[in-house]
Amino acid sequence: MGGMTHKPVPKRVLIISDAWGGQINGVVRTYQNIITALEARGVEVRVIGPEDFRRVALPFYQEIELAIFPARPLRRMIATYAPDAIHIAVEGPLGWAAWRHCRAQGIPFTTAYHTDFAHYVGLRVPRFLRALAESAVMAILRKFHNASTCVFVATARVEGQLRNAGFTAAMVRLLRGVDYELFYPATDPAPRQIPRLLYVGRVSKEKNIEAFLDLPIAAEKIVVGDGPLLSHLRKSHPDVRFTGSLTGHALAEAYRNADLFVFPSQSDTFGIVLIEALASGLPIAAFDEPGPAEIIGEDHSLGAISKDDLLDAVTRALGAAGTPQERHDKTKARYSWPEVADVFHKNLVVDP
């Protein structure tokens, strides 16, 4: 009588990511928290990022640097580290160099769909070229991810969009988590004459921030984050408070000192900031996109979403039922970094 066979669990994991180093974004924060949870259970993890190579800054986004000519040194790094499992996080120069190496050597690997690059590119070309550009980018992304043994996606809607676009690889839902010792509601919120509306994230074109800034509503508006549009928006919206990037306790206090979190993005695949806001007790107002739809759903105590009217979502979310503590508790029951790390770890593929 044969015994059960168990899938081998990797103990030596390599993550290759074009988003790392000094970058502050959802991709980096996701892997930082996954790594912390994996290392706590004795898994060794190494990240290879752009800082390990010669690099050049993106012309329209100086904060992001990409590796140049990484293929040969990357091969040496992989051989030296000798990982049990390889995960390719981003479809950038490093990601493609790792993809080509793994394909050439017959090494299995996993990938993740973090960013809607097709939408990003579409925003940066003339309107009459948008559909063609987005289709071309999706063809490239299909090739990249369909070679993976498993693609991690954040929401069911994103998975459906990718299936409709011809992605055939296996997909696994990978949610996100929150540090609940850092993000929690204010114990004694100060009364305000007008509501304080908060946005946290990159200050860049694809985040659609001006849809928030231009809302015709009597409110104090605060933007936390950095990016290529920051200088321009400070000049064009002098009534808005721009704090620049905040992390740790300063970020947590920014959430706690607000009344509503506004998420104008129509390109994010999830949005860690959404669940950090909920953990901090804030309701959310957002467009009906994959992240907000997944997180808020039909629970009106968590906020409001609208297909194309952000002001309507803001108005309804400001009147959301439920208490800040209830929003915190609902978030804590659903989003956990240790559980996210467990899903990630179990679905890595060991190189036989």
C-alpha cells in the first residue's frame, strides 16, 4: 500500500525583483512582509534587485532605477546562491533576464501579476494609439507569465481579466496583510468642522490623483506620498496638504488623523493602502476597480465604490455605518501577513 507523497517545501528561496532597494510601493512592501514571515519560520530568502547591478533611472520616474545588462552577473548570482525555488516578481529587465535563464536551463519558477502595465503604457501614448499599445503590452505579459508554473494574483477580478486576455498558466490568489500593532483606530478622535480626506500612494499619472484633488466638496484634503507629479500638484492645488512620503508611525498617524480614505486609482490590482486604512478605522471611497471591489464588496460599513462618480462614493462613504473598531476587526479577521506568506511558500515550486 503506497504512502502519500508530499510536495517538497523550499527552504532556500530566491526572489528576483525589479522593484526593491529604496523604492516605496506595494510590490516592495508585499515582499518585505512575506520575507519577514518566512524567515520567522526558518526559511532562508534572498532578494536580487536593481541595486545589485549597474542601473539607470526611468526618464519619467527618477525614483525608480532599472538594472542594465544584468544577464551574465544574474546567472552567476543564481548559481552561487543555489536556491530551492525561484520567484520572479516583476516583468522588468531583471525579471526578463531571470525568465530567459530559467527557460534556457529548464528551471521552474513562479511569477506575480502586481501591476497593470498595459494601462500604464496606455496613459502615456496618444489616445488613438492606446488600444494598440495596450494590446502589444498584454501580448508581452502573456508570454512572460504563461511560462510560469504559477502566477500569483491579488483578486478574482484580476484573474478573470487575465484569463480573458489569454493567460493560461495556473493562478493562485495571494491577498495582502496589515501590521495591526501599527495600524489601528484613534482612541479619541478630535471633532472637526469639515471632514479630513486622505490619499496615500505614489503621486504619479497612473494613480489618477487629480480625480480626488478636484472633488467639489468642503473638506480638508491630504496627500501622503512622493512621485513625479508632486511638484506640479503642489503648485496647481495650493489648498491641499502634501506631506511627501511617510512610513512607520508617521504613516499610521496620518491614517488615524483622517476621516475618510479616498482611492482614485483605476489601475491598481489591489492596494495595500486600502486595508491599512480600514485597519486604522477609516471607511474607503473608490472607483469600482479590482482592489476596492474585492475589499469592500457589499459591506457598506467599509465604504463605498462607484463605477464613474468618485464624489458619489465619497458622499456615501462619509455616511458609512459601523465604527472604526468594527472596520479594524473585520480587516484583521481577513488579512494576515503570516497567512499570505503561507500561501506564497506552499505554491513555490522546488527545482527537482
